[in-house]
Amino acid sequence: MKETKIVVIYAGDDWEKETPFASEFTRKSFEDWHIRGVKRGILFFRASISWYDLREKVFTKSWAFRDGKWIKINEPIKPDLIFDKVAGVKDYDLFGMKEKIAKDVPIFNHPLFRTMYNSKLSQALIFKKYMAKTELALDEKDYKKRTKKIPGDKLVIKPIYGSGGNGIVIDDRKNIDPGFLEYPCIIQEFIESNVGIPGFSEKEEVADLRMVFINHKLIYALSRIAKQGSLFTNFHQGATAVLVPENKIPENAYKMAKKIIKQLSVFSHAHYSLDFIFKNNGDPMLVEMNTTPGFDLLYFLGNKQVVDDNFIKFIKTADAIIKSYNKIKAK
């Protein structure tokens, strides 16, 4: 029986390293997927997008986790599916390359999905009615003009692309020196939130709600809880996390998620997360969408059933995409 080959792509080149990944949790979560895949006749590989040969339609080299260690594979790998984990900041740079690759092999998420929804600016425009008031600053002069339109004493400054809370500034506007910001950036209204997830979180907890979807169906939800004295709920900024049972997700957040999903459902196959915070009156607000939700938090939480469900749903989606692609190619 033919084994299915799935290549997870990223940008950059780590071939000279002994093992891939800087984060231990990220590495272990991918190792888990490689192990699970082998048991199901699915071979996972990890490769830089730059290692793809458009003429031969193969990755010239790749990483794989086999028999308890990462190995470098120097022989060509012809993938059945590519799983796109390239950082969003590279979306526009690599869109043309991804489109060309997509003529040879299906890519999940689709390049159009990534490019349309990964930018924090795009999200603020598309999902404006669900988010805090947002302005774009192209330079320092623009910043001074745009901040006047944002209410409140405190501001949230975000880079257009990024994850893990990197580059985000949350402070009183009087303390922010626009000369030290990187432009372009977006400026958002700070939403006071110390209720966490109503009906679930501890009292006065700074926490958010992350809902993770595959093909617009909820797979799991979790809450990231900021460390004491911090406003950042990012795992890599010291936050902790707990799984949130589906029956503990506030109904108003579920309703908002469904409205957002309706806009996303133009893409039949998609993998993403929606992050919400709650105002002190309990109303939800969308913080951001992530088109490459990581596996590390789920692995860290250690809930076997949820990890299994997430993996199986991904595999079923991968199989459906591959079959659909091959059917079209056969015509």
C-alpha cells in the first residue's frame, strides 16, 4: 500500500543545525505527529520552501523524525500534500512561489487563505465590527495623527505580522515613544478585561479564549492565562493554558465565532484559530485570527483525547484534499 507523504513547509534554512526548531515544546509536538503518522502509513517531513524544485516537482532534501531522532534526508521527496507553516510575514514574498507549487501538489491552508487572512491589518479591516477600534500608522507623523482617533489612556501597538506577542506594546499613550516603533504598525484601543472567560476563569484573571477550527468545525478550545502582573496571554510570554470544555464557551462568543466563520467558509478546507477577550461587562471581542495555530500548546496541555481528535481531523482533511486534487488532475 502506498504511503502518503506530507511535507510541512517553513521559510529559512536550518540544514546546518543538528535538530530543527528553537522551541522544545514545538519540536516535541511535531515529533508526536511524525510518530503518529508512521503508525498510520503517513510519512511526515519538514522542509524549507526554498528546497522545492519546481521543475522536478520534489523537495530536494528534508527533515524527518524517525526511530526517536531527527534525520536529514538527502533524497528527493515528492509530496502528496504540503502543510503550510511558513511565517505570515513571508506571505506576500512567497505567494507567487506557493501558487506555482500548488499546480504540482495541494497546499493546506491554500495560499489565498493565508495571504488574505494572516495580516493583522487585513483582519482589522475584514472583521472590523468584531474588533477593537483600529488605525494604521505608516510612519511617526501618521502615528501622531491616528492615535487621536483611538479612545482611552492606554494603547495597543502591533506589527502587521507576528506571533507570540513579539513586537506588541501595551502601555499608556504618554509612555510610548513613536520614534522607537517599527512602521507600519496598527494602533488599537485597549480593552479593559479582567474577567477572563465569564463563567469559567478565576476571579480577576487576565485570560483569553482560543477556539481552534478545522474546516470551520470547532476541534478544541483553550484559555491562555497571563502571568501575574502581565497583560500578555501568549504562551511564549510566560502565560499558562487550560483546556476549555465546549459547554463552558460563552454563548455570545460562539455566536460571534459563527458569524466570522460564515465569512471564512468561502474556503472549504481551512485550519485556523480565533482569539477572543471579554469586556468587563461580559461582551466578547475578537483579538485576532491565526492561520497557523501551533500544536505546542495542545501538546503541553497533555490531553490525549483532544490531541487524538485534532490529529485525526487533520488526517481526514488531508486525505479529502489529496483525493479531490487527484480527481481533478485525472480529468
